[in-house]
Amino acid sequence: MYKFFIRPLLFRFDPEKVHYFTFSCIRFLSRIPGMPSLQRAMFSIENPRLEREVFGIKFKNPVGLAAGLDKDAKLYKELSCLGFGFIEIGTLTPKPQEGNPKKRLFRLKADSAIINRMGFNNGGVEDAVKRLKKNPLGKGHIIIGGNIGKNKLTPNESATDDYIACFEALYEYVDYFVVNVSSPNTPNLRELQDKEPLTALLQALQERNAAKPEAKPVLLKIAPDLTDGQLLDIIDIVKTTGIAGIIATNTTLAREGLRSADKTETGGLSGKPLAKRSTEVIRFLSEKSNRAFPIIGVGGIHSPEDALEKLQAGASLVQLYTGFVYEGPALVKAINKKIIASGAS
């Protein structure tokens, strides 16, 4: 129903306005008595063969929602009813910021893709914490990843302070952290992926982490545009800093083979055109590191087969974003059913 009736209607309007409209609809539906239970019955699968333990966290299934959709932790409870095993919020920054000027989100329908140049628009980490406090540990706890970044006006020399501020604010309320230095939409941010500054940043976070009563897994989200040499550096950085793993990959600046008119828009490209490169990065990191650390695979997953391909390439978990927008919530259940049928572990 989603692909034939709902999506064609939604895709007639501006994508950013549709995003907020859809959030309002999901929130409204969740307030109808019995609706959350109905959604879970429709979209969720409970099966021991789906359970995974990765970087010390037990996931009920390996399919998560990638960062970017629920930036401010406004809808993580409602989205969890759609079958996801975990939800990643953010990217959050210490101070609220509007992000880049609109229009900044573009559908490339002919390519089943999206270009965004949002620019870390969010209400600030403290605002998100107010809502995350409603997700206590215990029965019904939703596994939350906290994706953190720096404010646009913070120079790279002071970026570590921003990441530490977000880490401290979120520590009690998220299950794992994701360090985002790979978004193409914050000026000079990707310079922090260079080996020396990235090592220093991750070591500073790990020092704070080690001082806590219980260290939380810290992951690094990388760009798909890194060279093989840079990916080898990433493997060394993981070993040196002792972080828990990698998320591969963020959006790409590449535009090869696109057909849509908006292909020249600046920003990060996500969706089907990213699938091949994202999987290549996963396989490279997995093989060259001898599977030394977990990888969360994200990028171009629009079908159960796409998800299995990433798991077979070396990913321990997968995440959806653009595929979720194009294919609808039934995709989550379809992937989990395929994983059970295939015996993937």
C-alpha cells in the first residue's frame, strides 16, 4: 500500500515539509489506543535467530534506523514500533543550529536516491536529553545510538570540545555513541577524518569514556569516498584508540551514473547509487582487519537482498534511511524475514 498509494502522494510535495508532516502523522497515530500494539504486530518479528550481541549490546534484531531521520529524539518510541532493532538519533551538536539554507533536501526519484545538505540542523543536545530521559533501562527499553558532531561555527581546532560536550550530556541516556566526522555538509568537517586529528579526537573521547563507571561503545562513521590508503588508516586508528567499531558509510559526494535532474545539487548522496561502494568499504575493512571489529552497514539498502549483501560482506548490523523512505516500513520486516530464512548470522 505504501509504494502504490502513500508514497506517490507524499512525493508530490517538498521533501522536507513531507518529513515533518509524516512525523506529525506518526505521532498522531501513536496516540490512538491500541495503535502501537497493532504496528508492532504488523511490522515486528520476534525470533531468537534475529538476536545479536554486538560490542556488548544485545539487539533483538540487526536492522536499525540510521541517524538523520530522528535527529532530535522526538519520535524514537514511535519508530521503534515499526520493527527496528535499534534507533540512532542525531547528528546532535552542543548548541542548537538551524542548518543550511533551504531548499536543502532533494529526491532523485529516477535513481531512488536523496541528496541532502541539511548541515546538522538540530535543537541541541540538551533538548534531546529531555526526551531521552523517558527511555529508562529495563523492560521496553529502546536501544539508542547517539550520533554526535560539532557546531558549524566551532573551528576544527576546538572540535574535540564539542564532541566531548555531547558525549557528557548523552552518556546516561544512549547505549552507544557515533562520532560523525564524515558529513559533507559542515564546512571542513571531513578534514577531521585525517589520521592525526581523528586519532586525537577519538583518544580524547576514550579517555572520558574510561573514566565513567561503565564505558559505552564508541563508533566512528566514515565517508564512502575514502581511498584504500585512508581506509587502512581507519583500521590503524580503531586499533590505536580501542573504539568499538565502524559505521560504513555516510553519504557520498560522487555523482556517477545519475539520471535525475537534481543530480547537480551539492550535498551528500544516499540511496541505491551508494549501495555498491558502501558494500565495497565494508568488505575492505572486514577483510583487511581480519574482522577485528564490528561494522554497521548502511547505504543503499532498498531490499532484503541488499541487507544480506552487506551482512555477507562483513557487517554485523545494518541501518536504513533512504530505503525506508522509498520502500516504506514493510522493508524492515522483509529484511528480518529474509535473515531468518537465509540463516545469516
